[in-house]
Amino acid sequence: MEYFLHVAVLVLIYAILSISYNLLMGFTALFSLAHAAMYGIGAYASTLLALQLGLNIWASLVAAVLITAASGAVIGIPALRVRSHYLVVLSFGFQMVIYSLMMNLVSFTGGEGGIIGIPKISIFGLALRAKWQALLCIGLITALILWIALRWGQSPFGRVLKAIRDDEEATRALGKNVVSAKVIVFMISGALAAVAGSLYAHYIGFINPFTFTLNESVFILAMVVFGGSGNFYGSILGALVLVAVPELLRFVRGFSEAIAGPFRHILYGLMLMAMMRFRPQGLIGEYKAPKPVPLDRLPSEHENTSTADPEKGYWTALPSRSTAPSGVHERKGAPVTETFLMEAHGLSKHFGGILAVNELSIGLRQGRITGLIGPNGAGKTTFFNLVTGFFPPDRGKVLLRGKDITALPPHLKTRLGMARTFQELRLFPHMTVLDTVLVARPKQKGENFALALWPFSPEEGQNRQEALSCLEFVGLASKRDELTENLSYAEQKLLSLARLLATGAELLLLDEPTSGLDPNSISRILHLIETLPAQGKTICIVEHNLDVMRHIADWVCFLAEGRMLAEGIPEDIFADKTLADIYFGGG
Amino acid sequence: MELFAQLATIGIILGSLYALFAVSWGVIFKVTKTFHFAHGIVFTIGAYACLIFTNYLRIPLILSALLAVAVSSLAGVAIELLTYRPLRRILSTPLAILISSLGTLIVVENFIALVMGSDIKPITGFHPKAIFVGPVAFTSIQLTIVIISLLLVVGLIWFLYRTRTGRILQAVASNPEMAEVVGIDAPKVFLLAFAIGSALIGVAGVLSLLEKGANPYMGTMAVLIGAIAVIMGGVESIPGGAVSGFILGVAINLSVIRIPSEWQYAIAFGIVIVLIILRPEGILAQKTR
């Protein structure tokens, strides 16, 4: 009986470890080989504080958690600057350094021999001597940690982590501070691992470095992979199966430790391979299959609202704009001003020896649709990257509402009201359609990991409403519980527009919103874009399709080789024979 | 001074081997973008194949070594075909491929431990000669390690930058889609990268066996050292990886002059962490932007 209680305690401690590792790997796709090091730092810190300073074990635990969180930042901060494969190497180095410290700082850690006589868990001076008491106490702490993790997972904070996992750049473009989110997830994941380490030390009463090896990091990884990444119940299941089953193998006769050790590892390894091949989401995946929507509730908005005749092409369905007088089109309901919402002055950018953008100055008029056209390599997308801060310009300035924002990082520019889409969409394939839009909502208090714990915030409901109305606007409300990767290409293009609108930004930069679409879908998207100025939006659109430009743009800028060759109303630009020759490469 | 010369010699031996770890891992990583953990097991397979051929099948050592290199090359190709290719086909994330690769490493190394035992196994009937040059002593096998490793490293770099096939590998490395457009069979080139990288790490496995014997878990350190060197050298640059690997080996040994040997790995990895933080584009890379 005692033995089973002991196994149960171990399962709980590993459950905490795999929950904390799930935050890193399952939610944020940060692959670290140093989780055992975090576990070890927690165990050693708590032990040393209790033994050397005579702290109460709970005070040691809290201090150990803080120390480990700070160590988490040591991996987290460099991880920001480097790409994912660097993190493997970086975290491995960290694991080796910590292990080496445990082995070699003999006067503190006791070296290989470890530390004995660690004070047992006690409450108000009453030591929990019986196994069942320890089990109960550790069980309560595990339950608390599970609750915290679940709150994080469901909160806007968890949503940002998943968005980073699916596409870091796109998350930045939505105005999220990816840098701080990554450091924080390393810190809180380390902090939770430290709780496990501290509990382990005070429960067993003895620690040595061999508990906190690279193999242990892999063991924790295996639990998360098996149970389910992005699902904390999965982590508990993973801990239960991977800790309890090998313990049961002890009762099989003729299974000496010399054979059982490698045998167990072969099973873990095979499990890792099989899961990746056949069930990469783990036993309990992140999302349940979406509930089927009852037929009577299915809106009809979705299919073929366009009246376009495919024979004649999409432009027949578009409202004629030829009645507009020369000069800039008047648009009903739009605040007609001729002030520039955004101005770029003299932007230049080199890539190696190529001058991608050369002294380019463009102004975007408030409430207008400005189109950028030009042959491939004209610098249109580079212009977007420069103004949104994805690349720093070599020279030049970007003004938004007259203020110089050139040096701001992308996420701050988005927060000031300038957001973009990407040619290659960069949606979040493993998030639901609704979450993809919801994550884009600005100023969510729940994105702060501490505020995320408060379960009764009214903002989540409001943001859901806003996100749903963005989905309704593009006609995807009925797909809200689908995974984004399951949408058709046309639907993904619409979703990319909905996500952009959800940012609430006033200036929208659209990079080829209609490319690769069939005529019906093009006409549908154009209808949507045309209504945006009436909602107070200013638009800049890059497009190869000249018919689209002719119908939608109020003002067209013609770029070639990184310079502006001409600008004017579409009629004038498209009537210019020289420009047409440049565009079509004729002579 | 004598101590310095001796430590530097051992450092050069280790550094040559590390350079071989780096280029063999680097050519696979650069071309296929796979974080190939299981490269470590190919190293171990090379060592054990040579051990079995020589100790149990009584095949002459040189022939055993050549066969072992062929076995390693095939093992690497098999890992690509059986593990990575099916995953790429179902559009797995890089993380999934990395985890699967780690799984492959764990399965095979423990399988070897089950069958062969987990103790260190030396090759029998092989006695390297001691060579003395002034105050410095080393063995004939250590000299062989340096010569063969450096020849292979230089040979690979020559192959990649100076031959037509090498340029095809580079083309796939920089843009697989574009390479396919101009008629290069990218999956075949992936196989070639695995075959070359695996043969090279197989040579390293055989050389390590001859120097220190084989144990089932020798591969983990080899692959991680290789990956560290490649990343320190800048992932785009195979010569950069070779130089970093070499420097890493020499530095770890020379550090013993000033610091106790049990600390050398902690300090080496500490320095690696700092370098990666300070120069994420690689220590030898020029800033391109």
C-alpha cells in the first residue's frame, strides 16, 4: 500500500513537470532540453535554503520558484534573438552547465553524493510523516497548478502563445509583444518546474544530480508528446502512464534493471516516433472535433453570394465607377479629407547589392483606397515591410498622423493603428477560426499572465462579440469552430481579412488580397474591401490584377525598381502607354 | 610549455574529430533543414559495425572500416526514407521531425545496449604505436584521426563548392522549390546529403572506436557537439562549422591549463551560450545587413 501511495506521489510530481513543459512546447512550440535543469535548480535551491538558512520549507519553495523563474529568463532572453534550432543547442548547453554545477560545486551540492537529511514537508510545524498525508498535500498543490495552467491555456495569454507557435511574425504583425511573451513563458514554465523540484526534494529527503539529467528532460518531453501538446489533462495522463506503467513492470519476473532500463527507453523512443507519425497532437489533442452546427442555424451567407457571371468574368458584377468625375472619387459616407494618414519620405533599403527600395515617398490619404502597382521586384512588398517595421529602412522616415514612427518595432506600429496582411497569409493553422480572429483584438488585459488568472473578466465576452462580427462581415461565422488549416484557400483569404479588421487598425495594408482566387471569390473580397472606407478605414493595396485596381483604387502609385514612376487616378495611370509598356515588359 | 604542447596536441586530435562531426551534420542540416538528432546513432552504428566485423566476423580491420562506413551511409539513408520522408509527406512541423529524430536516437542506442551491453567495448588485436615528437606523445591512431578527419573536411568543402553535384546540393539548400523548377530532383538530393553526411560520421565513429572503444551512448555527445559547432559557425557556412568544431576541441583541452578538468565542459558550454547570444548569425559570419 505504501508503495502505491509513493508511486502516486511521483505521478503528481511528474504531472507538474509535464504541465509546465507543455506551456513551453505544446503551447509555444519552444523546444527545450533544459527542463530537468529547471527541475533541478528548484530542488537544489529549495534544499539549500532550508538547510543552510533554516528557512521554513514553504518559504524555501517560494524562493526556489523565484530563483528558477530568473534562470528561465537566462534561456528565454537569448532565445528571442535566435531561431528555433538554436534553442535546441542553447538549452542543451544550459542543461550541461547546470548538471556540471550540481556535480562539481561539491561544497554546496555535495557533488555526486548529493544532499541528505532534507527537511520533510510540514504544515504549521507538523511534519507530514505518513505517505497519505504527503500525497494529499502534494495532490492539492498539483490541483492548484492545474487550475492555474488551465486558466492560462484558455485566456488571451494562452491564445497569444499558440499564435506565436503557429506563426511568430504574424503574431507580431497583430500588435503582440512576442519578445516579452516568450521570456515570460520560459519564466513561468521554470517556476512551475521548481515547485515540482522543491516538492520532490522535501518529499524524498535526498537529492543528487542523477535525477536531473538530459534523459530526464527527454522523459518529460515524452509525457507531453504522449498525453497531448496544448492540453494539460493530456500532460497528467502522460505522467500517469509513463511513470506508473514502468513501475508495474517491476512486478514482471526475470526483468532485471540492466534489461529494464534500456527496454523502457526503447518504448519511450518508439512512442515518440509513433506519435509524431500517427497522432502528432497526442492522445488528447488540443481541440475536440467541432460540434456539427444544426442545419437550420446555418446561415446561407456563405455560398456564392456573388451574382457574377463566370463567362463574362468578375468585373461585370462590380458596380460601375465610371460615373465619378475626374479627380478623386467621391464616396458616400466616407469622411472625405485630403490629409495624409501615413506618409513615407525617402525610404531606401538595400539587400546585399540590390537596391530594393530607392528614395520612395508615398502618402496614403485618409479614407481612401491607394493602390500600389508595378512589375515584380518593384519593391511593393518591401515597402510594406519597411513601413510596418519588419525591416528597418536604411534611410527615410515613416509618419503616422504626422508622428515619426520609423524606429518603432512592428507590434507597436500595429497598436498605433496600422496593420497588414501577408501575401502568403500567415494564418494560425492549428487554431480555430474564431481564435485566429480573437487573438487579433487589441488591448486585451488577459494577455498579461497575472491578470489572465482572473476568471471573471468581462472583456473576453466583448472581444468574442467583436471577433464574431468580423467573421460575419467576411461570411465565415458558421466556420468559427473549424481549424484554420481545414479552410479552403478562398476562405483563408477571407479569414486573413477578418483577422486584420479585428485589430481595429485604421490603416490597413493589403498585400495581394485577391491573388490565386477564382473570379467569384475575387468579386466577393472586392465588395468587402470597398465598404471599408465607409467604416473609417484607410487602405493601401498591392495588387497585380489591373482590373481589380481599376475598380477599387481611388489613387494609384506605379512603382518600378524601387522608385515611384507615376501616381494619379486609375484612369490616367492606366491610359499611360509608357507605364503599360514597363508593366507588361513590352517595348 | 611541455604541458601546453601536449594539451594542444590532444586538442588538435579532438578538434579534428569535432570538425568532422560538424561538417557531416552541417551538410545534412543545410540541405534538408532537418535537425538530425539521429545523426548521433549513425555515428554509434559506424563504430559498432566496425567492432562486429573485426571482433566477431574476423574481417581485416581496413576492410571492416570500409564496410562500416558503407553501413553508416545506408543507415542514414534509411532514417531519411523511413522516418523523415513520411513525416514531410504529411507536412509535419519541424518540431515533430525533431522529436521523431530524437526518438530514433533513443530507440537504436538502447537497442544496441540491450544486445551488446552498455559497457565500453574496445576493438581486439589492435595496438596503436606510440609516437614521440620532442616532448609530445601521441599514438599512430591519433595521427590517423587528424589526417583522415582533416582530409575529409577539406574534401567535402571542395566537393560542395567546386563540383557540379556540390552546386546542386547548394541549390537545393538555398531554395528547394526553385531547384525543383529548374529540374533538380530535390528528394534525391536529400538522399545524397544523408548518404554523404552519414558516411562521414561513420568514419568518425570508426576512428573513435579505434581510439577509445565504443559504447551505446557515445552518439548523443557527437551529434550535439556537431550541432553546436555548426550553429556557432553560422548555419549557412560549412567551412564555418568546421572551424568552430576545431576551435571548440582545442579550446576545451587547452582550458585544462587554467581550470580543473571537471569544469571544462561547464565552461565550454557556458562560452557557447554566450557566443550564441552575442553572435547569433555565427562567429565567422559577416553581417549581411
